Amino acid sequence: MLDAVSERGIEVDGRLFALNSYENRVYRVGATQGAPLVAKFYRARRWSDEQIVEEHEFAHELAGRDLAVAAPLAFDGETLLRHGEFRFALFPWLGGRGAELDTDADFTLLGRTLGRLHAAAAARRFRARPSLTPERLGFAARRQVEASGFVPQELEDRYAEVTRDILAAVVREWESVGAVATIRLHGDCHLGNLLWGEQGPVFVDLDDCMTGPAIQDLWMLLPGGADSRRAWEALAEGYAQFADFDYRELRLVEPLRALRMIHHTAWLAQRWDDPAFPRAFPWFGERRFWERHILDLLEQRAAIDEPPLLAM
């Protein structure tokens, strides 16, 4: 990894610090001159070259609009770099603390930033990046889980029944909302992918950027329970200053949560041959996890039928 960075004319000082990332391998690399860099080594066969380049182009486009986004450095005009069989990119080190949204003002500022991001994102379309659909995040993920062998045999029928019912409810809600605008999205916009700098939120990872409804970049930022409504009002107030929001999309929050739950288990099953995953998620193969997961899906199924908590 140090050799890969050194080949780009950067004199490294030997410091290599692993950053929190399961999908790729991401490191802070010390340099003898200037600030450290971030080296992101892409997981093989996950994205095509064209999809990664689109991620980079999107980041540069947003950075060009004065949004605080980690955009890759270019070497001889290229941002997608290679070292042996590995593909990687180098990013500037962006300072900031972990995002902790404590006040209405924090949510309003975050809403303004996301409104600016979405206004810029709506100007163009992705060519190669995936789209957010119930098929990709729901039905395909369910098939992966069922084929993985992780669901205990005595729970297979129950898992199939519960996921079949919840995905039918997701599709019904999706169709009842009707056609909504889709734009380029961050795609995985939660607090773990944000830093908070002196000027506000800093977006550090566009690895899951996709096409989909705007609500996908908003709902995961909200706290649970009684605080959700107040946080949403502050977030929406800021967002509306720079972008329009179709309030029909609020009915997609619980269906999107259901898709994320199913997709997460498929992701774990798909990555289980990576040694980092059994170490980090040792409970995944245990019966009690699947019993709890099925119960969580049943609760989420009921939530889909409830009136939207954030309805305006």
C-alpha cells in the first residue's frame, strides 16, 4: 500500500492507519510533507471501472459547487489508479469530528447542505451507477440470503414467509406513492459517513452513490422515537431553502427501512469469506440472531401499515 502511494510521487513517512471500512480497505497515509492522505483500495469485482469513475466525477462536481465532499486527487488526469491487481484512489485528508446532531440548528444546517447537494445532483444523470429499487435491495437480497445457508433450517420457512409478506407490502406502498423524481444520491447517507467541520457537514464516502428518490439521503439521519418529528421539521426547513421535496416520498421511509434490513443480511452473507466479517459479526451465524431478525421484520411489517410518522 505504501508502494502504491509512493509510485504517485508522494514521499510517505511510513505511517499507515486503518480507517473504519468493511467494503473497501481505507487507510490514512502519512506524508513527509503536508497533510496525510487517504488511500482507498477498492474491493475487487464490486464496481466496474466506469462505475468508480462516475463516483469520482460526482464527487468533483459537488466539490466544484463548494460542497465539503472528499474528492479524489488526479494523477496525469486519472483518479482511478492501479498498483498491480489493485484499483485505488487517493483523497485529501479532511479534518472534522464525528457528526453528532444535538440541536435543531444542526439539523437545519445539514438540511441546507443536502438541499444544495441534491440541487447539484439533479442537474445530470448517472450512466453506470445502480438504481435504488425493491428488486435490487429487496427481492435479489432475499434470494441471496436464502441461498447462503445461514438461515437455520428450522427457520427457513418462517423467514421465507415473513420476507415474502414484507416485500409485497413494500411494493404496494411503492406503487401507491406513484412516480416520483429520481436523482443522483449519496446513497448511504448516515452519521457514520459524515464528519462535522468548522463550516458544518463533510461528506467523506460516495462509494454507494446511486439513482433514487431524495428521501433515501434524508431518512437515515433522523433519530428514532419522539425526536424524529422535531428533527425532520428542522431538516426539511433547511432542505427547502435549496431544493424542492415531494412529500409523498415520506411514505417510502418505512419501506426503505425494510429494504435496508433485508439487504444488510444479504451483504453479510455475501462477504462472509472476507476474514474481517466473521471477526466483526460473529453472531451472524447464530440461531438467536435469525430469530431476532425475523421478529424485527415482523415489527417493520407493521410499521409499513402505520401512517407516516413524518407526514406533513
